[in-house]
Amino acid sequence: MPLYKTLTPNSQTTVKIWKITESFDELMKPIQLREVCMVRVQGMKSELHRRGFLSVRHLLAEFGYTDFDLYYDENGKPHLKDGKHISITHSFEFSAVAVSEGIVGIDIEKQREKIAVIAHKFVEYEFEYLKEEDPEYVRKLTVIWCAKESLYKLFATPGLSFLQHCLVLPFTFQEDETVSWIDFEGQKQRFNVHYIEFEGFTCAYAIE
């Protein structure tokens, strides 16, 4: 399938989402990979991960980039050679790439009941406004997870904890954004987090 969605939260940021319906071979045909990436994708045991990896390269092409324009730092954070900021995610049959003039983080997750079992591992402050009996509980937990994962990706600093250093302010599904904070070793930073839902998935992306 071609591009699934394009989002432009501001004039400096674009998000593109891909629904992965193609086979590995179909995704591989038009793509050129650096040798290190070719070795990496061939070494992946999961066909889903291999297709996710390649779908991200198709999203890069939608932005006018190739695999050769992308590199990773020592913390595993992706960068573009032209200096723009980039964040990458994929989950099951969806992948997404955000490109911005400012720092950005993005995450996609499938909405699943089991997130409630691990909520205590990434939720603290947010329990002040979350209620387990709320029919939107799992959906809200998924937004919070995606928001914190987005913050983690853009901050890319060892030691950052979802539980201790990231918080998400109250939100409703009548809106499509909220505010999140990172409070880490004396650094306090505020980020706008946008979120959308589609086909049982949640996507959130954080921008400064």
C-alpha cells in the first residue's frame, strides 16, 4: 500500500505513516540500502520486523531521502545528514517517520488490554486523572505510553525513566493534543504531544 497518512502539526514538522501490506520482496525491489543496513535486515528473524525496516526506507523516500542520508549516534538516535531532526517508529503493520526543523519524537503502538498490567511501570502522576473503570482506560494508557516513548526518543539520554522523569498532562479524545514534561537531573522541558488513533493503533509525536 502507498502512503497511509500525512500530518503537518506545524510549518516545520511533517509526519508520514505507512501501512505495511507489501511483501518483503515488493518492499525491497525499489530500495537501495547501505551495506550495514543490508546485513542488519537480512539478519532479522522476524518477517514483520524486516518489512517494517524496509517500509521506513519507503517513508524516507517520501521525504526525498534515501538510506544513505540516515545515520545513528552512539545512543541509537537517528539523524539526517542535512541537519533536520528525524524520529522513526513501527508496530505490527504500521510505520511512521517524523521530520522537523526542531527536535521530535514519535511512537506507534497497538491498543491492547495487557498495557493495563504494566501501567504501574510507566505511570505515576497520571494515575491522578486515570480511572480503571473508565471505558477509555486502555486507550488513554496507550496515548501516555506513546507520548513518553516519544519523549524518550527525542531526549535520547541514558537514565531517562518513563516513570520518574516524564509526565503527561490530562487530555481527552475530543482534543488531539496535550502537554508533556521531562524533568531530568535539573533539566525541565515542555513539549506538545499530538496523538491520533486508527485501526486499533495509537500514534503520538512530541515536538518542542
